[in-house]
Amino acid sequence: MNAKTRSLSRRAFLRGTGLALALPWMETFSAGAFSKNDAPRRFLSVYHPDGVGLPLKSDPAWEDWSWFPRGGEKDFTLTKVLDVLEPLRNDITIYSGLSHPAARQVHGHSNADQYLTGAAIGGQGTYQNTISLDQVYVERIGDLTRHASLVLSTNGGVGAPRGAQTQSFNREGRPIPAMNKPRQIFEMLFVTSGRDAAERLSRSKSALDLLIENSRSLRRQLSSRDQETLQHYLDAVRDTEVKLAKAQRWIDTPLPQVDARNLNLDAEPKEARIFFQTMYELVYLAFLSDSTRVATFQLGRENGEGPHDLLSQAVGLPGAHGLTHAVKKPDGWQNLGTYNRYQAEEFGRFVQRLKDTPEPLGGGNMLDNTFAMHGSASSSFHLSRNYPIISAGGKNLGFSNGRYLKFGKGNEDNQAGAGIVSDAGWSGKVAVEELPLSNLFVTILQRLGVETDSFGGYTGTLSRV
Amino acid sequence: MTRPPKCNSRSSALRERNSGCVICRDGAQGNKVRLRSTAGQNLAVKVLRLAMVLLIGNLSQITASAGQEVPISLGAAKEQGRHKSRFLKEAKLTAQAGDAIAAANVEDFERIVGPVLTKSCLGCHGPKKAEGRLRVDQLNADVPSGPDIERWREVYNVLTKAEMPPDDSKEAKLSEEERGKIVLWLGEELHKASVIRRSSKAESSFRRLTKDEYNYALQDLLGVEVEFANKLPPETASEDGFKNRSDLLQMSATQFQAYREIGLNALNRAVVRGAQPQTVTYRILMKEQMKVAASAKGAKTFDKDHANYKKLRNEPHLLDRETGLAVHNPSLSTPPQQNISIEPPLPLSSVVWALPQAGELKLNLDRFLPDEGIMRVRIRAGRSSMNSNEYASLRLVFSAHTSNNASFSQTISSRDIPVTASAEAPEFIQFDIPLNDIQRNPFRKLATQFPRRDEFLHIKNISNAHGGEERLSVLINDVEICAPFYEQWPPRSHQNIFFESEHKGDERLYGREVLGSFLRRAWRRPVSAEEVDPYMVLFERYRPGFPNFEEAMAEVLATALASPEFLYLTPRRSLEGGNAGQSRIDELAFASRLAVFLWASLPDEELMQLAEVGKLREPAILTAQVSRMLEDPRSKRFSRLFVDQWLGLERINSVAHLNDGALREAMLAEPVALFEEVLKSGGSVMDFIDCNYAMLNERLAAHYQIPNIYGPDFRKVSITRQTNRGGLLTCAAMLTINSDGKDSHPVKRGVWLLQRILHDPPPPPPPNVPQVDLTDPEILKMTLKERIENHRNQPACASCHSRIDPWGVAFENYDALGVFRTSIKDRPVDATSELFSHQRLAGIDGLKRYLLMERQDQFAEAMVHKLTAYALGRPLSLGDRVDLEKLTAEMRRQNDRLSDLIQRIVSSDIFNSKE
């Protein structure tokens, strides 16, 4: 398929969705920067607070409303919580027995901060986080796109230590503020011209020119060996110039033109369905236009009131956080399961959308080049173990889906910590063996093309993935 | 003397002797006084230890040569060992430093040295065996220019350390006279080799500033005390542990971009714009708080007659010292006021907040604290009693609790400030906290009330107050919090850059003035008008994009801070005539090198001015300036950086078995305090091997079980042998970093001693060495020392470990945290070992005695090497040998005075050299 026909089929597809999307930069790339096999590798992580429903086997609700599937690696059965993903069965993988070791005895409410970092942030006192998975990948590919990453959440900003409202942390462990207003996100992606950025860049260029001039005059006073040392400095300045030139390219490239008429950019979390779908759609458009290749999206902060608490209204239920506390009330497990089911449904809709879209810059569909994960840092009630994680896509990255992968030992039925309702649960002894989630992160990073064999202090990949 | 039995059999033999106790009784006789003074349960073990010391002493050549029955004291060893120094005898070598290059003396080799080598060494290092792949019959006799220089250096090292030939060898004997002849000849030849290489420019000291130096340089240049360099990647340490070595300091685009970003942020901290921002002030006067608290609903008041008085008074409370009325832990709050001065101070009153040990005063600041600037916290407080055994200090903690399980708290004061005034005459204690740098409540500006917006300041009493009727409390009269606080407006940091000038109205003229002054300070040299020009061009290019002069100029100045002229230490050639001038750096470059060495920063105005008029290197002036620099508080950076890196102290932060933060701090501080003491008191570097004092604070003294040391400050304390301390070797930090997480680790300790103290690092382990098999039940039964011996007996391991382990075993009386012990798992500690040269060491005293008697020169050379390597910031090579030898000889002649060594280093040829 040549660029033209691909582009045609894409346009045809886009018409079908009711979106007019003009992608002028794509010609630029297909002409030079990328070969056909250079389809961008993308990463998305969606985080939801409060874990999932995990009733005891003895509970009548177990049959339908326990989150984890039943059965083996391939022949698993989805319960009512995840059955909305049945059509995507062969595009997803579900994991059990993974968690970050340092958080296993810390209250679940404190732990959204460390879901993508694995840092030992503890439950109180001094706080220090580390770089998150997505940002490690950003360090490698961030300057290939106009935006290094798209950091989203329902609540926006950074939140508080141990009460994060963002999933992304930089190299120094500082939170990267999340955006939560669809209109702002849209404008950043597709409207803002970047005149300030252009001005800053141009100033930087003059400064670099002057520094190179400075080095030249210094160079004349140095011995030939010291000139070599100074050459490292000059190389660093030149490399910086190259980076600026890349940034300049984005300023000079016209913004993707997206017709926003079908997007509800003023959606708020209380209109849960529309809000959810708009946010996912923005991630989709950002990926499609190659405005970024990395996104994180946090659906609410752990604990407490806030806009995210209204998301459960999408399925006619009151405050989302309250659902986890009310599991022993009539229909409690079912209500929590219904809300989790709804979260899975929206994730599935997004996954389906990627699957239905041909890859603009390579073969296959967009899902094949995207690794999207969905999970939480607690399983049941405040318990920071056995994280409920779903991943989708990534075929071209080396992921094979359609599987339920159990890791660790002693918790084959996901009963450890099931049905707990008191603090004795989350702070209790770790009795079953789980593997560090960082092992999965190393696998992901390697398949995204980052050369590393450890993450967050844990070395090694996860077998079978 | 008969050869002692091999390691394995020896340790079991020793155990027999210990349990047999025959020797104990014999040995103990001469030392009744010491035994009597030793009390309690340790007595038996001490008898054993003493017996071991005596036993080994009898065998060792030290006591044999000293002709005494008991080992000589370490003080005497220090004195006697000093007389053995070759540096105090060989006047000739050192005088040659400036000599012309001499030819190799092959004649003496053929006449004297060759025959001895053939006789004594060929058996093992010849055609038959070639041990260590050395064949003495194949060494090229032209040492200075021949290809075998490295081999010859090895030969020199093993001969001067008496490691070769092994004294159990029947055929390989070397008389002291023969040894002396080889060493003399070889020493001269190596000296010639060094002279040849000296002019060949092997290494360069042209380098960028390290992360620490960059940080301090920015702080001193801008007058803003902020930690700037956290964004920069860590430096790589050399094998000596130093992070300033020219060939290891990297530069990358990421690093360069970080410099640009940090520079601009730093300037934005230093300069201000517009009018002084409104200040927010909280004034908490306890007398006023009492009025509210005592009459509040449910107030828990009490007085001396209260049934629970004894308990209640040891919890925080408001107290009227006149009436005795107290309110138990009321919550305090005061609405902030805008733009009021904190002068004059609030009146003194009889009402105080009584803060007992570990208690706190928690203030709710609500959401009114500004985002930026300095928060000045001023607390007027006194002590409830003046007992000199007790101390109390104040610490600030900042916290927020935004929702359940989403809380944080952080210590924001950089150090605890002691309360020294009496309650009758309380004094101000002042903290300045940069609000930009502390963790804030991100929700403080929310319009809604949840998540919670409040921020809290906690004033804590960190104290050692103990029991007793009148336990020490801190009594606080008032607290004032003011932010953003400015001593003056615009602040001094701003005026340093944007000073008063008659040209202030003319941006071009004034811009040139500002740039000229700033560039001179940042680049440590006067700048010409031509050098200012391009920066003025940049300014004019930037100016339209900014609302005012200062902001545009700050961007330009930030560029100057990313220039190699700021980031690098440039060895600019001196313009003086003659050969000396050609190879020397100019005075300004010298001033920079000096300031980086002793302050880890830029030269100050005084050094700059002296350098500009070419007077800094005049001997009397230089000596006075170095003394001034060492007395300046900035020299603390030198002590800390040098000692941390020399001894590898950073590792203490990743030691798993040390969880007590206060102990960790104290451990880290001890070696630095000892270094500073030796430096400032004109002491000898031999004090690092052993001395009769220790630098201690309360926490560390408690760890060492030394009584009656109170308070957090380090001070010099006289000690006796019984404390088992003195010098660096027994500092808890060394022993802790060289442990394995559970127990002592003799191999690590041995390597550490060789590498850091004796500058004789063992080679790295070869590939494919067999691991100690911990699944073998026989091995599991062994003590650590036995395991090490077992490992050492394997041929692949023996050659290295026999040179490492014995050193480390001598430390076995110290556990993983450096606490002295006499038994391990109910078995007496066996800290005896035998060096490769068959010298026997009995515990730490034996080790120290041996070092002082036999290895003073080696340690002196090591010390000179380490300090010079740090001072130059480049690798040292054979070409530096001449200068190092000269420095060592000079230091030894000056009674090994550390301060003298520093003076000599800065006036040495290598420190002044362009390379």
C-alpha cells in the first residue's frame, strides 16, 4: 500500500467517524523521517482508584462479581465485571499476582502515587517519589513528537503527596501536573500556536551561538588535549541545537486540523459517560495525529470527595468511593462490580477504536502498535496487593494477547485479602507470594525499545508475557 | 624465629590456647593494674584479649626489636616508627626535584643489583617458576626509559613494604643491606623516570566544576543559599574515590541543558522585580493565647495541686509562670496580619508554652502563607532549667493532611538550633526557610474546602532531657512567622547584580557596567570590552521581549553562567617570562584553583584583587591567605567533600543495617570533625592512624559507650585505650560501611584499609573466581573468619586474599555498626591474623602498632597522594612522583602537620603547573 492509498483509506475511515482530520505533517514524515516499518510505538496507562470487588468464595456474589477471571491462561471465563471485554478477548491480557513490594503494607489510599513508579513512598512523613514508567519511555522518544506526553486525570493538577492526581513523575520524582479540562487539552493539542515557544526558542538559539563563540576564544588558549575536553562541551551545545531544531520543526509544522464539532469539549465528570468518552477520544486523536506517543489518565484520586466520585453516576450509582465501603450492604458487590464493569467498558471502547483504525504510518492497525494498560494499585478494600491489571494491544511490539496470566504463588483463586473490610486487611502480613510489578514494566520498556533491565530497583522481565 | 603455623591450623591452635588459659595467666602478670581496673563480665574476655596481644607480641619482630616483654604503647610506636622514615634520612632525593634529566645507571645494576636479584629472586621469578608472571632475568635495566617501568615499580613496592621475599622461603633470603642497596638504586632510577615523564604532560587538570563546586559557586556568586545542583546527574568517582577527576567529568546535552535551566532559575531567585511584595505575619503571643485557651469551652486546666500534675507537665501546655495555672495542649491559632513589622519584639510575659522533650507546638497557618520567598520563623525561648547535662534544641516541621491517608510532613529546618538562654531572659531563635523549596499543600488555593487546604508548622523540642524532678523543657514566650521576609528591599542578592550607578537611566551604559561586573565575578577574571560586546548584542536582541531591563538582563546573565568560562577551570598560561612562566598558570587561574580546592567555590573579592595585582603568590601573602581560607566557614566544604570522598563515606546512605538517622548523621560527621580538628589544631596526620582523643557528640558517645557527653555538637574528648577508639580506623562509619548488612566483613575492611589508608589497592577479583558455597553444610558451620580462611586456601583466591584478609580480620572486635565486642555468637572474638609478610597482627591495637612502627612512610605518602589528587583534580602519574616525594619529605619534616601539607601543596610546582 503506498502512502496515497493509505491516506485515502484513512480519510474514508475518518469521514465515517464524522471527524474531519487533516494531517499535513504526515506527508512530511512519510517522505523522510519514517520508513514504513517505523510505526510509532505508543503507551497508555489508565489508573482507577479504589481497586475492584473481590468477594470471598463463600459469598453468593463471588460467582458473578469477583473481578478476576476464572480458569486457565487461555480458557479463562470472564465474570460479569469484565464480560464487556469478551468481544476483545483476543486483544487483551489480564494479570494477577503483581504488585509493588514496597507498598504491600501501606494503606491503599496512599498508593496511586507509586502505581507507575514503584517507589517506597510509605504511609506518612517525608515523601520522595521516583520516575514513572511512562516518563522513562518519554526520555527516549519524547522529542519525536510535538508533545512529549499527555498527562490527564479527572481531578487535574498534581494532587497531594500520597494523594496524587497525576500518574506521571519526572526523573527527580516530582509530579507532572495532569490536565483535566477537555477544552484545554484540545486547544493545547490542536489550536495553540506556540508563539511563546517560538520566541523562547529563538532566544535560545542566539544564546547557543554566543556560547559557541565563547568556547572558540577559550579554545585558542588550550593545549590540544584540553581542546578535546572542551570539544565535549561544544558537542553538548551542538546536540542541544539539534534538539532545538527538532522543537522548531514542530513550531513550523502546521497543527493537525481537527473538527471538534462532534466532541463535547465542555464535558465535566458529573456527565460521566460523555466526559470519559471525550477524554479517551482526545487520547485517540493525539495518538492518531502523532502529537504524542505517551499518555496517562488517572480516573480520580484515591479516597475523598472530588469530581471523580461522580463518575459512577454513569451507571446510576452514587459516589464511586462509597461503593467500595458498601460491599456488605444489599447489592454491594454487584454495585461495585457494575461500576468496575463500566470502567472496563469505556476502556474497551477506546481499544476497539484503535483496532478499527489503520495505522497511519505503518502496517496493521493502531492497536497493534499501542500498549494500553488499565489498572489500580489496590485489589480489594485498601489492600495494595494483587493489582487488577488489564492490558491491550501491542502485537507489533511482541505482546501476544487472549490470555489470563497468573503470577506468584498461593493465591490461585485470588482469595488472599478477599472480602476484607477492616484495617487488619491492608496492614496484615503478606502471606502469599506476588511478583514485583516492576518486572512487567521492564518487559514493557524493552518492547517499547528502551534498553534497560531494571525498573524501580527491580531487575528482570516477566516471563510468559 | 620459627615460622608460625598456617592459617587454618593457627586459628584452631589459638582457640586451644585461649581456652587453656595457661598463657593468659602468664601474660596477665605484668599487667595487673590494667586488669584490676577492668570491671565485671568483660574481665574474662579482656584477659583473653590481653593474652593474645601478649602472645603475638612475643612472636612479633616489633617487640623483638624493641626488646620489651609487653607491646609498646601506641604513642611510643608513633615516636619510634617515625625514626624509621626514609624521608627523614634521604636528603639527596628530594633536593633533586629541579634537576636536569639524568641517564639510567645501568652500571650499578650490573655491578650490585643484578647479582642480588639473581641470587634471591630468580628461584621463583625466573625461567623455572615466573610467579606473578615476573621474571627478574628479563627486566630491562634501563628503568627510566625502558619498557619495564611498571614492573620495576611493583618490585620497589614489595621490597619497601618487606612483602618480598617471603620469610618462609629457604633459598630466597635478602639481608637488610642487600634490600637497602636495591631500594636505593631503584628509588633513584624511578626518580629519573618521573623527571622524564614530568615534562611529557601526561594528564591535565582542565576540567569542569563538579556538581558540588557548581552548587557552591552559584550560591556564593549570587548570595542565595539554595541547593541548586540536584538536577545534575551524579559524578563518577575515581578509584581513589574522588569525584573531581578531570578525565572522568563528563559533559552531555542533558547536562548542558540542566546548567542553562538552573542558571536562569538561580538568577530569578537572586533578582526581584517591582515593589516589595506584601508580607504575611503571624504573631503568637502566649499571654494572649492563654486568655482564649483558659476560658475556652472544655479547656483542660491544671496546676501544681492537680492529681495528674507530674504526668501533665511533661506534655505540652500553656503555663502562667506567676500563677502556676496551666492549660493542657490547647490548639493555637492566630489570623495572619498583612504588612506589619516584626519590630519591635513582642513584650515578655509570664505566660509561656512549655515544650517538653519530643513535644511539639503545632500552628495552623491555614492557607495564607505565600508561595515564594523566605519564611522567617522567630521564636523567643528559654530553658526551664540550666542543668549542663541536658540540652534542648528546636526543629521545624511542615505538614498538611489533605484527606485520609494523604498526608505528609517534612523537616524544613536544615539543622536543630540549641536553646541556650534561661527562662528568665529568653532569646530569639531564628529560622529562614525558602518556601519555594519545601513541600507545600497543593490544595491551598482551592475555592472549596475539600481536600483540606490548611498547612501546619510544628516546632519540636529535640532534647536529651532525662528523668528527674525538674526535667528540662523549652519555654516559649512568643512565635513570629513572617513571609516573604526581606532584610532589605531590593535584597542584597539583587543589588549585587543591579548596583547603584549614575548610569542607571541609560540601559546601554548601565548594561555594560552590570555585565562587566558580573562576568568578572563569574568568570574569575577581568573581562575586556570586546568580551562584553557580544553579551550586549544579546541583551539588545532580548530586550524587546521583556517588560523591563532586569528581566532581559537576567536571561543574558544566565547565558554567561552556561559558558565554559564559568563551568570550567581553565589553566590559563602565565604571561611571565622565562621557563617558569611558560609552565605556570596565571595568578587568576591560580586563585580559582585555590578557591575550588579549599572552598569548593569561586575566589572572593580579596583573592581576586590580590591575583589581579599579581601578589597572591608572594609567599607571605599566600600563607596568610591560605590560613584565612581555612578559617573561613567555607573551608568546611573542603573538609566534608575531601573526607567523604577519600574515605568513601557516601556508602553509608545505602547501608541496609543502619536505620537510626541520628546515628547515621553522627557517624558521617565524626571523620570530618577529626579531620578538621587535626587541620585546625596543627595536628599530625598520624593522628588518623591513632590518637588519644575522639571527636564525639552525645549520640555517637552513647554508641561507643563513652559516658558524660551531652548535646548534639561534636567536641574533642580525651580517651584511654580502654575505649578502643582513636583515629579513623575505628570510626563507626568505616566499620559500618565495610560490613555486609548483618556482620562485620573482614574482606571489605581489608580492601578499604589498603585502598583508602595505605593507597595500595588490591587488584579487582579475576573473572571466574569460585564463590563461597553457602549450600555446603560444612561451610555454613564456620564463622565468617573461618569461611574467609577457607576461601583463601583455594589457589585461585589465595594470591589476592592473602594480601587483603589479614588486615580486615584485625578489625573483628567491631561489629557491623562498629560497636566493640569481645564475643561473636558466644565464642570469643579472634581478631588475630598474619600478614603476607608473616607479620602477625593482634586486633586493632596490633594493627595500629604495626602501621605506626613499620608503615608510617607509606601512610604519609598515601595521605600526600590523596590530598594532592583532590587538590589537582586530575589523575596522578609517574611524572608526579618527584613532586609527591618532595611534598611527603617536607610534610614528614614538619612533624606530619596537615595544615603544613596544605600550604606546601598550594605552593608546589604541580599545583601551579598549567597541566
